[in-house]
Amino acid sequence: EAGVAQSPRYKIIEKRQSVAFWCNPISGHATLYWYQQILGQGPKLLIQFQNNGVVDDSQLPKDRFSAERLKGVDSTLKIQPAKLEDSAVYLCASSLDLKLNEQFFGPGTRLTVL
Amino acid sequence: GQNIDQPTEMTATEGAIVQINCTYQTSGFNGLFWYQQHAGEAPTFLSYNVLDGLEEKGRFSSFLSRSKGYSYLLLKELQMKDSASYLCAVRDYGGSQGNLIFGKGTKLSVKP
């Protein structure tokens, strides 16, 4: 079974630039999550989708971050414009459904903002 | 507020047993998870507790006491490959289902 795919794996940009990350969840997984993991901390949920609908985006900085999952499969997360404090690993995870226990994580995209 | 506490770092010897503690205060509770994260890699699921007691899975066991807001992960017969960060996470239904709140992680170093 293929895992959660993410690209790119690494990205370096300057502040005020824009960047986009892509995630393809495990086939058949209805729930998709984007997390931000700053060095030395645990992952923090940014946004959660159930199929193509948003379940929770309460911690998403909506002035600069946006995410979509238009067809209920793959998803993109965008930052525009980026700030220095956005430097982090962005993890995508998926699960079969909202109520099931295990979330499967992708390898992450390491973003460095200079 | 939401708070999950675990030690920042621990060191143990190959072949030994180590216990990593986690305490939590969350507005809701519907399960506690332990994840393993090797440096530069994604977290991988280790265990899940929703009822009080001990769950055993091979060399790893996880314990939960809901009344105390406390869990621990027990690793037996430590191996060098167990050197990693261990993340405690609570599913807090609150206003959304399936939302995990993670602690900062405990970095475990296994020495020969």
C-alpha cells in the first residue's frame, strides 16, 4: 500500500515570497490533515478536511495560509506571503475517517524562509 | 486550555527499560496516542489508549489513567534504533472530531 506522498521535500524561499505544498493521501482515506512542526516541538494542526470539506481550520493563519482539497483526494497548502517564523516542516497526514484512530503521516516538506 | 507535558530528553542504555511519562490537561478527551519520530522523518503510530490500563504491543507498552490525566510509554529491551523522539498526543473532540493535540516530544538517546 502506497503511503502519503508529499512534494517538494525541501524548499528555501525568501520572506514575502509565496510557496505551495502538495499532498496525496493514502487511497480511500477520507480525512486529510496539514500540520506545522517547528523544530523541537510537536506537530500543530493547521487544517483538517473530510473529503472536500473543511472540518477544522481554527489554527490556520488565514491572512497568509490557504488550503484546498477540491476533489476530495489530493490537497495543496499555500503560504502567501511567507514570514521568517513560517520556517518549519509541513506534515500531511490521512486517516480512513474522522473517528478512526490511526493517522498516517507523509515525509513532510521542510521549509526554510530566509 | 490545552496542555500536554512530557520530558524533553531522556537517555538509556541498550537492553534496558525506559518509561516516558506524559501528563495532559485538555478540554475534552477521546484517546491518547504515542508516535515515534526519527530525526528528519514523519511520525509513525505506536499505540492508542482510550480506557484506563495497560496496552502491550511487543516491546512497547502504553498505560493510561484518565482520572490522573497521565500516560506512560514503556520500552523494553532497548535497541539502538529506538533512538528517536516520542510524541504524546491527545484527541480532544472539542468542536471537531479526530483532532490530535501533540506534546513537544521526548528525545530518547539509547547508548551502547
